[in-house]
Amino acid sequence: MSNERIDSAMAEQILQGDDTDPDILQSLGLELLAELKKMYKREDELLDALQVIKEDLETGIAQGNIPINATTGIDLTKIRNFANDASK
């Protein structure tokens, strides 16, 4: 996965310029669209991962395999609820 980012300051400057070449605007628009698609794809992957975490915790707690309150004081229901809320 590439961590390359669009220079947002440069993009803003180009978009606000009155004399910007239409080809440059089109190129920038396509680049922004490609970046947006990558972000949406990553968001979907993260939401799916949170859903799996929630389901695994629910199953483990329901079967008694995972104690709700571990000896370390971590409340797994809070983690499960967070994963549930964040995956919506």
C-alpha cells in the first residue's frame, strides 16, 4: 500500500487559479478521484475488520471462552461495543 499523498496546498492553489490549464484541472481531478477510491476501499477493509472483531468477541463471550472482565481489568464488552459502533 502506498502512503503517497496529494499535495493539498498545491491542489487548492491550482483549483483557485483562474488561469489554470483545463488539462491540469482534469489531471488533478482524476488524481483526487483515484485517491478517494483508495480511501473508500481502506475504510471498507477497516469496517470489515471491526465487524469480525465484534463477532469474534460476541462468540467468545457467549461460549464462555473469554471472560468479560479479564484479570487485567480490561472490559471486553467495551471493546466489543466500540467495534460494533465503529463498524456501522
